[in-house]
Amino acid sequence: MKIAIVKLSALGDIVHAMVALQFIKAHSPAIQIDWIVEQRFAEVLKHNPDIDNVLTVNLKALKTDKSGLLAQFKKIRSYASNNYDLVIDAQGLIKSAVTARLVSPWRVCMPQAGREPARRGTRIAGFDADSIREKAASWFYNVKVVCAYDANTIDRNALVLSSPLGIDIGTEQILNKKPFLFFNNEDPHIYDFLSKDRLHIVLVIGSTWDSRNYPAAKFVKIAEALQQNCLVIWGGEQEKATADWMAAQSKLIKVMPKLDLNSLKALIAKADLVIGNDTGPTHMAWALNRPSITIFGPTPISRVYQTDINKVVKSASIVNPYKLNKQDYSIREIDEREIIERAKFLLFP
């Protein structure tokens, strides 16, 4: 059996969906799993033994340059030649649903006696209209999965990937998962930043919204309180400037070089603790079975699993998962001492 998973973005969402793969393969070892993803996130999927092929698109670029539309259409359509038995849209957006439809060829079936050859389509699975934000996406599916939109994000991803296959993935299985991010030939320079006499804490200071970012000054206070080797990762130039400022405030803080996703996986795999905003790199710690503290402000804590080593700190604001408030800056009010206490518990049990 051949299946294609369509989960184009974002980094954290892709990570949360990947957990299902090990259980699908354990149930059906011979199944071929291909994953269709935005090119900039492909590296997080690579080297995973449960994925046969990582197939890329670049739909993000079409927002600023529509000239590439035909090329992207042809590229996506070419994936239909793989003749998938099932395509699963695990994202639930119009663009991901259209992508799923384009990689799902209509095929001629062997005729029954006395009848003309029939045409049937590949099964296309996804959430039903009441389970996703862009309800029209469900029009593209002929297999529909029901799951409350405000349910735990990891559980939702596991369900939409397993239910069409007749597989049940339970909470206990996920809690006892094996690490599922893999790397190879990472930048060896990252190991120069590791300390021989201190524990390694990776600080994730950025995210897609400013209102999701914990204050840099409070990250510095956390570093000073813990007295360990604190490594700040960053994406854009604004985050780099923030990281440099933090390093200037504390000798315990080091600014990492710009890392690709392969080297980021390698760094987080070596971390004794990851502390960060609700964003992809923080969630990678959970995927690698590394201790973490995820700091939440305007987003719901139902995005993650809380475990013995994966903790959350949430601001006082009430979050409506159906309509997130980007102007909710309550994360700034979280007392750093709450994070420090959780960190000490994880670092020195």
C-alpha cells in the first residue's frame, strides 16, 4: 500500500504529526509513506526511517511571486504518477486539500463481466467540516475524520493519520514513543558550544508572532538563576540582535550560529533542557524525548503533551482556540521564577 501525507507547514505542526509514523509502520511494516511538505521544512522530515520519500513544494513563494504557479502545479501533479492508494491531508487548509487532490489520480479499474471499465479515485482523507478552520477544505475529501477542533493537537494529528488506515493510536502509545527526529552530517561546529562542566540549556526566543515571545530580559534572569550553559538559537536578524543583547547581559549565554534544521535537531538532541516559546524548535525537544518547558501566552496549551519531562507555563489569559488573539501579550506577565522552579526540578531531580 502506498500513502501520501500532505502536511505542508509549519515546523511545530509537522513535528506533532510525525509521531504517528512509528505506530503506522509498526502496524503495517510494508506500507510506503511519502510526505509532501513545503521545501523550507523538508529537512525536519529527512533521515526518518519511517518515511520513504520526502516530496517538496514551494507554495509559500506564490504569495509574493505568482509567476511560479504553473511550475508548482506541474510539480505537484507529477507526484500523482506514484499511484497512491490513500492521500491524507493532515493540515485541513484549502491549499493542502487542493494539493491532496492533485496527487490523487483517477484510475481505470478492471471491468466486471459485461460492464465498461469503471473509473475511481484514490481515497483522499481529512477532517470533516466541523473539525477544521477552513471548512471548504473538507469538500475535497471522500474519507472524513471527526475530531473536535479544540482537542489536543497531537491527538488530532495522530487520529487523522491513523483512522483512515484502520489503526488506533492511543495516549499511552504516544507517551511511550521513541524519539522520531533524525539527523546526519550535522555542522560539527555546534559541539564547540557545549560545556564540559555545565548542563546545556537551549533557549528558543522567537516565534511567528511577537505576542508569543517571552521577554528577553526574563530569559536572561532565568539563565543567571540556573547558572548553566545557555545556548540561544535564532532565525531572522531581529532574533539575532535580541540574542546578541542577551549574551551581552550574561556570560552564561552563548549565541549559536545560524543553524539549518538538520543541525538544530542535533543540538536539541544534546540539550539537557529546552526552554522556549510555543514554536517549532521547542516542540522538537518533545519529539526527541528531551526535557522542555514551553511558555504559552495567546495560544492554548492543548497544543502539547505534558509529561514527566515536558512541562508548560501558561499566562493568566483565557485563550479561544477558534479565534486566537494576536494582541494578547499576557506572556510578558509570567513570573520568571515559575519557569526557574520548573527548570530546577527538571535539571536536578
